[in-house]
Amino acid sequence: MNETAFVDFFRHSSPYINAHRGRTFVLCLSGETLQLPHFTSIIHDIALLHSLGIRLVIVFGARPQIDACLQQADLATEYVEHLRISSARTMPSILSTLGALCLDLEARLTFSLQNSPMAGTQITAVSGNFITAKPLGVIHGTDYQHTGEVRKVNTTAIQQQLHQQSIVILPPLGFSPTGDMFNLNAESVALATAVALKADKLIFLTPHSVTDTDGRLMHELTPTQAQRLSQAQNPRLHHTLIASAQACRQGIKRTHLINSGDNGALLKELFTRDGTGTLLTEALFEHIRAAHSGDVPGILALIEPLEQQGVLIRRSRQRLEMEIHHFIITERDNTIVGCAALYPYPADNMGELACLAIHPDYRGGKRGEQLLHYLEKKAGAQQIQHLLVLTTQSAHWFVERGFHEKTLAEVPILRAALYNFQRNSKILIKSLCTHIKSHDE
């Protein structure tokens, strides 16, 4: 990365650095992630998050490590519905594996930063008896024996450690009030912990991506989509997708599924606008809404380059503030990436579509078409029958969407009086269906 690119990245990441400071994140590291060649780099990234003031709870999985340990001990292991049946014979191997991994994580976070960009950083990593569990029991005739589920999370003890600026490490292990130990599903531990702590984010790091039928990364999911995909995706993502969907429904505002095979993916997901993983949220990550006065700076920043190119007519801040009620915006993660305006001429049953602009980084994704469709609905709700647009460089785009070239005589008199002959804009009009309903219906 050259100096200019670094400065640009750092400037764009600063809002996220500020927003994440003091927040509580629960990170769930899959067993496969712990085995990656660049896992030490992931440890360094986690240490960096800690240094930026993020309160971290780390839950880790151990499926491949336990499988290997049981195989070496010549002990059979069985899975039903993607869950291991933990027998009395296998529990000693399971406990020794989890204990070794937990100690290794503590050691890595505490002592392995000397030959890294985080050299000199003092980190306290703690683990303990924070999870109370109970047996999963017999389900559909299958006795899961020492496989359990979370009964309670000791949030008071965890919060005390976080308040002391420690990183808390939770193995997928729980204890009953009678002293029994249960092997737990790591994703379930992460979910229960995030919900109990009212965490700001739940993050799953696993070397698998959520993809569509064409193998393309799915950047955003709703809980319903995640639940549906849990049966169709890689089996190793089954519990991750279900836990992610439940997290959204239980109050976790944002859950991230990040491919840990991409070195640096954790930082890119958290400190760039679009990230590199899959985001689950009940709230819309990107949506269209009516603009308000607080959006004026963002709209100006969006349209000024187009004004300089002559694509849009110049609008002063004062004019934009006066006309803001005519505008709608496309907002993506609190950033304005698109805008448009509708100016009605009721006497002529016509409205003018103006100032349609999309940020250069987000063109090609049908956002302009979505804004147009939104304004068509809005116009229909106001009984506007025709939509007018004046354009110098986008006439063909509008023609493809049902507009027809017209003359100045067909423009409302009030608007025709303001026509700029020097710009020589094309005049295009589209007839709207009278049955279009309001977007609020």
C-alpha cells in the first residue's frame, strides 16, 4: 500500500475506530481457524482491537482438534444433527484438548506479541468457570450424554474482567451446579454470551463463506434468510447461521460472518464501509428514506463532483437546505451513497425528478433504478401522472426506463421559465400508472 492509499484508508477507518471504542464484541473462533497458518496474524489483529479500546470476549471451537485427539486414542466419535455425542469415555480427551487450546490462546495473547506490530503491548487474558450448563438430554431418541447446552452466563464476573481491560476466553465447556462438566457447541456459547452481555457485535471467524447458488459472497442477510440457508450451506456453517439468526432476533444489532482464511479479514470487516464478510442485522444496512436537514453535508459531498463535471446544476448549501424536503437518499451504514429529488407541479399533474446521483463506488448495483422507483411511488401518492426529467448526459438511461423525449412546450410553465438554454438539456417525460400506491402502504 502506498502512502496515499494508506492515508486514505486511515481517514476512512477513523469513524469506525471511534464508533467501536468501549463496545463489547464477542468473537467466536472456529477450530479450523485455530489451525490456519496465519493464525498468529489473527492474534495480532485481536490484540489491535483490544488496544483500540474494544472489550473482547473470545469463544473458541475445537471440532477438528477433538476429532484428531479421539482418533489418536482410537475412540469412536458420533455426530447427530451436526452435534457430537460426548460419551463418558471420550470426555477426558475432550477436556484435555479444550484445556490445551485455552492455555495456548492465553499464552499467544499474552506473550506472542514481541515480534509483531503490537510489541510492548500488555494484555491480560483470562478464562474461568463463567458458563453454567445442563445436559442436552435425549432428543428424538438420541442420548447426547455429556453434550450440554448453556444454562446461564455469569455476566457479572465477565463484566468485572472486561472492566479491568482483560480479554475473556471462553472454551466450549460448561459446569453444572453439581459439578458435572459438559461439552458445548461453541456457536451456542457465543450466542448465549453475546445476548447475556448485550454485546454490540457477535463475530464468527470461520474459513468458510456464505455464498449464493453461483458461489458469490452474500454480503447481507436477514435472520430469515440465514435460517433458510443453514440447511443448504456447508455443514460447518449450519450452527453458525442458526446462531447468527437467533442473535439478531434476541437483540444483537449486528452479527458478522467472516472468512478467516482471508488474512486481515477481521480488520477489513470492522474498519471499512463494505467489509469482506456477511452481515446479519434486523435493521436495514442500506435503505432509502426521506432526507432531513442533517443530510445536507452528505448530499453536498455526493453531488459536488457531478456539479463540477456539469452533469448536475449547482446547488448552494442554502438552496439545498430550503429544498431538503423534496429529497430522498440511499443510506448505507450511515453514509449517503445516493440521492434524488421530486419537485411537484400539481396544476399540471406533473413532477420533476432532479438531482439523481449515485456515489461512484456504488454504481452498477441498480441503486439509481431503486431511487427512481421510489420516487415514482411517491409521485403516485401525490396524484402526479407524469414525471419530468431534464438531463444532459443520461438521456439514454431514462429512455430505457420508459421516458420519452418531449419539447419545451410540454413542460409546466413555471418550470419552462427556468429552462437553461445554455445547458440545452434533453427534456424527457414518463407517464405514470395511476394505480401506483404510496411506499408507506
